[in-house]
Amino acid sequence: MLKRLLLTAVLAFSPSSSYSETVTPYFGVTSNAASSGHSWDMNDILPEPPGLDINTIIYNYKIQKDPNDAGKVHVQNENANGTGYIFRETDEWAAGSLGGTEIRKVVPVIPNIPRAAWGDGSIETEGDVSVNDATVLYSYKVDPCFDPQHDPLCPGYVLPIPEVETVDVDSLYDATDDEAVQIATTETDLDIYEEEEVSEADEENEEKEDMRLEAALAAVDNSEMFANAFAQAQILAAMNLAIQMNTYYAASIPGGQYKETVVLKDAQINDNKQGLRNGLAQQLLHEKMIEEQYKN
């Protein structure tokens, strides 16, 4: 019966139209707050997510009293941000009511009360009455977009801009502290040399220096020639090796001896008279051209 009543309450106080945004709210119900006694800490009862809003409070209990007595029962929550109560529902039990009577209630609460405002809850009695078998449940709605940054689909979501750390380049490297720069910029004391006459000993030293330089250059030339000759010798050796590796193999041609098959009809071959005439004519023409040359 209590579960049916709870389902009816949640449906009755839920929004009639669907949530227009992609990230939709969700609903829930707490466990029995009075399971361990007639007072409770709301931090142990309500879940933690921001955007939580309590819709209704569902409770039931059995009254214990004498039929001739009257009394009151308060189901309540203190105001955590001030004095008094943020919620208080009072049941009056007049004289004549029987003990053991059970009461069930679904009480809507003022919407949009911050979760942090819900202080400690309790069941309080006035008069010569008491309650037992109490159950107190809180139905709630959670709007995930209470914080727009919860999801990019939430209204009002702002794309986070990453913070780029500013780096002081000068603090990382100072060119003036570089050793190479300091050496290059250090002033050097230069002695001023005056031109002096070169002595004979100096001239001899210069000649010796020139001779040593020429000998060094000659050694370089000889080394270069030797290197070229050595390289050529290496190339020739490689070519010879390649030729030796590619040896020729003897092959026999089948068929044995090939005999001459051409047979001359005449034993004597006559001279070509036409060829003789052409040769003689060319010889005469050549001699005439030479004579004409000397005439001119």
C-alpha cells in the first residue's frame, strides 16, 4: 500500500511536460529516514549531487494513545540556514481516537529549496501520545544542469578556455650570461707593434720557414699522388677479380667435321676485264688532275 501511495505521489508532483533539454532531470526516493529512530541527519539521507530539489515527503506511523487523551504529532525538518523549521506537518489526534490507528500522508513541499537548507529531521509528539512503526521518505528531483558546466548539452554551458602559462623567456636564458658571448665581448689589450727593420737573422728564419712550407706542400702532393695510385690499383684488382670469376667454359658443338660444299666448275678464274678498264681510266684521270695542278 505504501509503495502504491509513493508511486502515485511521484507521478502527481512530477512535471507534466517533458524536459526540453537533452540532459533530462531524474527522480528518486530516499530510504526510510526514521528507520533508526525519531530523529535523523539529512546528510545521511539525501544524496550529494547539486541541483537536488525535494518534491514531497511521504510518511506513515501508528499512534499509541488512550482513547480519552488528545495529542499532536509533528513530522518536521529544521532550517539549517536559520531558525525554525523549513518543513513541518502536524497531525492532531482528538479524544476518542483509538490507539493503534495508522496514518499515511503525502505532503508536497515548497519547490526550489536548496539542499543545504534542509536541516535535521524528526518526529515530535505533544500530549500523552507516542508513535511506532514510523516511515519517512523524501522524493526528490535532480537537475544535472543545475551546474551548466556539468555537460556541454546543458543550457548556459561555456566552453572552458585552457589557461596557458606565461613563460618569461628572459628568465630562462640571458644572452649576456652566455660564456661564449662574454668571451667575445671581453676587451683585449692589444700591444701596438711598431715597424722595425728586418735583420739578416730574421730573413734567414723566413727562408727556413719557406723551405719547410715547400717541403710540407711537396709531402702533401706526394701523399695525394700515392692515394690516387693506390685507388687505381684497387680498382684494377677488383676488375681482374671480376674477370677471373666470370670464367669461360668450353663447349662442344655437335656435328663433327663440316666439309666444303662449294664446287668450282672451271679450274681457272679469268681476270675481270671490265674492272681492269675502270681501274685504268681512274689512273689516267688521276694523273691528268695532277698535271693540271702543276700547270696552274
